[in-house]
Amino acid sequence: TLTSLQLKGGNANWTDNIIDSGDAGVVGGGWGSTDINNNGDVNFSGAVDILDLSLVGANYNMTSASAYGSWTP
């Protein structure tokens, strides 16, 4: 049994499995933070900044189904 895939690359709100305005809000709320537990740090760089917001924008409306639809174990 494989563990389920997680949507990454912009998903800051881990409960809804879609990259949307809620994720942009999480990034905005954590803007400037260097807290490693901040969900707004979607690229795991150690800071919430424009790079995180750009990932949200680039992958906007993406879901696990659209990101991993063609993935075969």
C-alpha cells in the first residue's frame, strides 16, 4: 500500500487539497515570517516571501487530481 500523495508547490492550507485564494491568504498572513512551522512557507526555504506567493500563483486552481492524474506507481 502506498501512502496518499500530497499536493505541494503552493498548497499552504493542507485541509482542502486545492491551491486557491485561501493559500494566498495564508502566505499573506505569514509574510516576512521566518518561523519554520509557518504554513505560508510553501517552498520550505525558511522564509515566507514573494517566492512562496509565486508558487501559489503559478499553481492556482491545481488539485491532487490535476497534478498527479497521470502518475502511476
